[in-house]
Amino acid sequence: MITVAIFNIIFVFFAYLARYKNCEFFLKISFFLIFLFLALRYDYGNDYKAYLELFLDVNRYESIDYFDESVRTDPGWLFICRLFKPLGFFTMVTFLAAFNCVIYYRFIKKYVSPDYYWLSTFIYVFDITFMLIQSSTMRQSMAICLFIFSIDFLYKKDAIRYFFCIFIAILLHKSAIILIPVYFIGLFNWKLNKIVGHIILFF
């Protein structure tokens, strides 16, 4: 954990430099380094080996029923395992790392002021429910990333694209079904000020 903490401090430092004018590219550097960390990790997290074993099990067979209830994972994840069969498990991990970093980078870049790039990156790497846990729980991570990507569609009240993203997330992890009613909450015109924002951040 000490090594991870040192890396995290470096990530936050580069994100902090991005607050200065004409230095926003440092946020890209920060997330590129996060990508390298996530892509090159091995046996990091409680579920890493379980995902590796599942990948090998799934790809032992020539054909597979994606909706077979006896299979110990969701159909979307089976599909991804089969898709990466020719390239291997570690290529899949690299792809998932890239997907994760692009989604979070895009979200921070779009919705966070440069003055707070460092804070958002700090929350992402030090709050264990984000980078650290999601590097272990790969299915959940991908489902969460799809939801974060779909936030744009919440703002635009674009139901078709929002529900399409959530449908894919559900195929990856059934618990994502709880995100369906979130769209209807998003139909309200919520007004947030700094005080409310800080209360939400605290909780």
C-alpha cells in the first residue's frame, strides 16, 4: 500500500499542475500514468486471480451459451472474455484500464474546474471505492464507467442513449438495474450551490 500511496501522490501532483494556465495537459499526463499503473498491475486486488481463472475457463470451450444460468457470471462479461480470447487476459486488462481512464479523464475535464483537477484526481485515486476497488472488481468497474459516461445523456434528457448505456451495464453486472430510475430523478431541474456541493462531497 505504501507503493500505491506514493504513485497516487505523483498522480495528484501532476493533476495539481494542470490548474495553471496552458498547463492543462498535465491532467492527461496524470491519467496516462494511472493507465500505466492499472494496465501493468499483476495480481493486484482480491478478485484479480478469480477473473483470470474465469477468463481461462470461459475460453476452454469452442461455444458457449451466454444466457446459461449455470455460468458463474453475466452475459456481457462472457462476451468480453470471448472477444479477447485471441489477444489474451492481459490485453483485456490493458483495454479495461484504458477504458476506465478515458471515462474518468473525460468526466473530470468536462465537469470540473481546472482549480479542482487535483481534488477530483485525489478522490479518484485515494477513495478506495474508485480506482483501488475498481481495479479489482473489473465487471463492476466497467458498469460504473458506462453510467458515468451516460451522465451526459442525463443532462441532455436523452432517454434512448442513457438506457442503452445502462442496458449494457446490466449485461455486465445485474446490480446496474438500480440505475434505471436514476434517469427519472434526472428529469428534475436540481440547483446546486457551493454549500450543497460541499455537503454532498462530505457525505
